[in-house]
Amino acid sequence: MEQLITFITVVGGLIFSVAVAVVVEEFIFGQIFKMFFATPKPSVSSPILVRWTAQGQ
């Protein structure tokens, strides 16, 4: 039982540490949430239409 409590404490500490690091990074740089949750910008402003035609003999 003591090992289980120790394991839960260690895992909880690691998760808390990562959460605090993400929040601090967000306050300093402000890029993580934009990177994960923003819609990607299209690389081309408008699509290029290409017409394929069959070459008859």
C-alpha cells in the first residue's frame, strides 16, 4: 500500500510539474495553445484548377 501511495504521488508530481511548465511558458511566449488549437493557415490562397484531357489517336 505504501508503494502505491508513493507511485501515485510521483506521477501526480510529474503531471503537476508539466502543467506548471506549460502555463509559465504560455505566459512568457504565448505560442503553445496557438500551435495546438489554432486552425492551420492554407499555404495557397486559392486552389489551382487543372483540366485533364484525353489524347485521342
